Amino acid sequence: MTKMKRYMRGAMHSRTMWFSLAMMVFGAVEMYFPYLRDNIQPQYYGPIFMTIGVICGILRFLTKLPLDDK
């Protein structure tokens, strides 16, 4: 199996990669649907981004193996 295939297979099992995908989808939804953008109050942006940062940190600590070893 090539290194790229091993890497992609490992990415499919990575919680961090799934979370990143979810953030990309949320960003696209927020960008293309102004209704959502208008309903999130600016005072919540800070806590939202802090929560994202905490989740990324937790996922990093849970990561034990490189993607191509999963």
C-alpha cells in the first residue's frame, strides 16, 4: 500500500480530521447562509472560538499515532 493510501486510511479514523471537516462545513454554511450569520450575536464569537480551541487541544492529546499508522 502506498504511503498516501495509508495516510488517507488513517485520516478516516482520525477524530481531529472529522472535527476539521465539521468546522469546514460549518464555515461554508455560515458563509453561504446569511440567516445563520445574522442570528449569531457578536458577543458569542469569542466563546465559540475558545470552545473550538479547547476541542482541538483535547483531540490532540487523544491522538497517539500518526495518520499513516492508524
